[in-house]
Amino acid sequence: MANSPQSKKRARQNERRFAVNKARRSRIRTHLRKVEEAIASGDKDAATAALRTAEPELMRGVTKGVYHKNTAARKMSRLSSRVKSLS
């Protein structure tokens, strides 16, 4: 348990950051899921549109420290290649 004033403050800050990051992660996953669903349906136009909205959201997660930049780049690369392969 946190005892010193500094550790108590740190615990409060960590709770707030956890809530913010959790919401941001959830938002990113929602965008990625929309791309996945469009790919599964075979609709290239919808998949491209969903990918265009997902990319800035994912990169925002990188700048905010939710995802590592290589992780985001890997996800975008894999999704874009799958969208590109749709006929």
C-alpha cells in the first residue's frame, strides 16, 4: 500500500492514466475491428475507408504511448496488404 505522499499521488495518477489509456485502446480496437469486418465482407471500398479512419487513430495511440510505433506499423502494414489483396 502507498504510504508516502508522493506514492499516494503516483497511485492516483496511475489510476487516471490507466482509465485514459484503456479508453484509447478500446477506441483503436473498435476502428481495427471495423476494418476486419469490411475485409471479411469482401467490400474493398468499405475496407479502404475504414482503414483510412483507423490509421490516424492507431498513430495517435503511438504518440500517446499506448502502442509502440513498430507494433502500430506492423498492424497497419498487415491490414493494408489484406485490403489491397481484395478484388
